[in-house]
Amino acid sequence: MSSEIAISVEQVGKTFRLYKRPQDRLLQRFFPRRQYFREFHALSDISFHVNRGETVGIIGRNGSGKSTLLQLICGTLTPTQGRITVHGRVAALLELGAGFNPEFTGRENVYLNATILGLTRKQIDQRLDDIFAFAEIGDFVDQPVKTYSSGMYVRLAFAVIAHVDADILIIDEALAVGDALFTQKCMRYLRKFRETGTILFVSHDSAAVTNLCQRAIWLREGQIVEQGEAKGVCEAYLASLFESKNGNGAVRKSDAVRAKPEQWVDQRRDFINASPLRNDLEIFRFDPDKAGFGQGRAAITDVHLADAEGNRMAWVVGGEVTTLTVTVQAEQRLDRPIIGFYVKDRLGQTLFGDNTYLTYSDQPQPVEAGGVLTARFRFPMPLLPVGDYSIAVAVADGTQADHVQHHWIHDAVLFRSHSSAAATGLVGIPMLDVRLDASSPEAA
């Protein structure tokens, strides 16, 4: 079993000594019987294992100990207590610019960094062109890295770790400063790498963690709050963020319902719907007992999909127009209620969603205690690849930028795509027209 473990962290703690004045360090050196410092426990009793080939995300707010933990695993810090065992070559992308000499050129830093990571001079020579091609920083490779932007730092640093044949990759927030195209390039590389390697990935973006990672570890104030399947841990973390801002509160539960279709026109609709590629979506019953959170001044009592006549739908075909209806019971007065939804895939990635705020931003619809709010969102259902999906719904009070969540249900309604014509991407869009024109050689 031990041969299957890439990273083992056992009862690890890290304590730093904090001094008020620089001279207190000297005094502590000469008068060790007295204490001129106070202790800060950055990590306490941290234990977990990462198996070979596993991708694990670490989430938590600033100051929770994420970066300290990664530095301990990489060996740049020593634990105060406990034991860390790592099996395999580690390549890490930690704080911005770590491992680079600002006075050296990009080329010189590649040789320095790759040598530290275990490559020989000959191996670096063989991979140098590929590293520069991945980094895409042009002639800047021969300029001192102190002249680089933060994005260029990340490009070069990631390019190096992508070409050192590492067994374990450790990534700490660094991709947040890159441009969108390079970040996508890095994410494609990480998805490919996880087929054979082990990844420890730190990010504030819970959607990225849910998308990339199989498991997640949630840190708070230097301790593990929860670890397990990535989607569930990220949902718990999201709930905690809202509760820390808005306060805790109870939420109410309600009865369930079921669902029958309407029409939308894709030019190929008749052909597709007569074939096994018809995008049949089975809608399951609203589940008020699904995990959620909120301050409790309102409760979601019903969620369903309906056709043009208002009939609840048990099945819908991708491309058809449907109406998502969300019913809310107000427990106390709401001055500026907002009701919204997300459609998510099985990994928890948000595919699309909307809320009522913009429609009523100039004319809020207040509701008194005991009143009922009904929000309706009418849209053509995208074409969804085969798989499981869910609808998260929420009710809040306030504005788009400043609001209090009163009831949020992560997976209020589940549905399943049994077949699909969607060829690429997370969703497919019904096509109003698709044309291919060809001219003869004579006409050309």
C-alpha cells in the first residue's frame, strides 16, 4: 500500500516565532532562558495521504496555511512536528518568482531552475526549444527576469516544470496572474499530466478545483476542516464563505414535485429528433433536503421545469424552450429579493445561469413575511452531452454586489442527459442555420 502513496503527511504542525523588534532576535540568541517572541501556529495536526496518480485540491481563505503546507511538502520549510514523506520527483510552482534570480536572464534561469529540479545540462539543452515554445515570451528569454511582468514570470516558470519529467506537480495560485489563453494552456497540460502523475493544486477558484481535482482538502486557521470528494468539499467551503459574511441561519424545507415539453426550432430538429441523437433529458423530482445554507429569512419551497402551458415536465428535449420556476416563501420581509439559478455538470462546473436582479433593479419587488415569490426563467435548453446535471437555486436580499443569502440549495433538481448530438464542448447551442457553400473550379 505504501508504494501507492505519493505524499504522506502525518500529524504535521508548523510554528513560527514572531518578534516585535529586530533586536529581539539577537537578545533571544544570547538569553535563551527568556522569551522575546510570541508563537504563531500556522499549521496544527495536519494528516492526509495523496495516492499516486491522484489530483488533490487545497482550498481555504488567505492565511489558512495553504502556502505553508505546500512549502513543507516541497522541503523549503521544515515542520515543527510530525512527518512528511514524498515519493517521486517534485516540481513546484509556488510564490511568484520563487527559484528565479532576478538578475539572470530567462535562459540562464531555465538552466538554474531545471538543474535544481534534477535535469542534466544535456537534458536541458535537448528541451530548451520546447520550454521556450511553451512559454511564448519571444526575445525576452535573453532579458533579465527582473524586467518581466508577473504573467511572463508564470509563463517561464510553468514551462520549466512542464518539461522536467516530474512525478508530482505542486501548483500554488500562480496561474491566477496569467492571461486567459495561457491559463487554458496550463489547464490542458495539467489534465494531460494527471493521467500519469500526481497533482497538488491550490486555488481560491472552487470551480477550478472541482473541475480538475478528484479530492479536496479545506484548511481554516491552520487546521483541516473537511477533506473528501472535491464537489462536496467545495460546496461546504462556499457555504462557509457566505455564512461568514452574512451570519448563520436555519433554512426551511418543503414538498417535492414532478415534471411534460414545448417547442424550439433548430433547422436540423426533425432529423435529429428522429434519430438516436435526440437530446433526451430526464428531469427528477425537486429535493428540498439537498445540502444548502442561508440566513433563513426566506425558504425555497418549489423548483420545476414547465412547458408553455405551465405543465410540469418530466422530460425535455435539448433545444426546446422551457421555463424554470422557483417558488419562495418569505419568513420575514425582504426589501430587494433576488432569485437566481445555476445549471451545473456532474463536476460542479457552472454551465449557465441567471437571476432576477437586472430585470427589477430599478423597481424592486418587496415581499412581506408570509408572502410568496415566484420567479420564472424562460430559455431554450442547450444541447447537453450525455451525463448527469443539477440545478442550484438561491434567494437573497440586496443588490448584485451586496446581498445576504437566505436560502441556497446546491442540487435542488437533478436531471440526466440520455443521448445527445452535442459533439464538442460542455454544452451545445441549437443552430438556427448551418450552411456550407462550394463553388466550381470554373467559377473560381
